[in-house]
Amino acid sequence: MSILTLSDERHHRLQRIRRSTWVAIALCLVLRAADTVFGPGLIEPAQAFAAQDSHACPAANQHHAKAD
């Protein structure tokens, strides 16, 4: 046996893990699509751009504070 060969038991175990992983991914996609289509709001939408709320430049913060 070389380093790259697997026993039959290990091969079948890896196949089961791979299959169950793909089933989990497919289930997540179906749930996400159903949430989008029917809109119960079970899955929160991702924040679009969180960086838009904060200002990186201190001068921008001062200007923003004066405008309020």
C-alpha cells in the first residue's frame, strides 16, 4: 500500500461524509430559497455594507457631528 491509497472502509466512510455534506448544503439552499420566496423572515438578511455606517476619517466624524 502506498501513502495515497485508502482502505475500503475509509473510502466508504469518506463517501458518506461527502454525501451528507452535500445533502446539508442542498438543504440550506432550499431553506434559504423558501425563506426568500415565502418571506417568513427566518433567516436574517446579511448587512449590505457595514462600513457605510462608520467613518474612517476623523474629519468626517467632526463634520457629521456638526450636521446633527
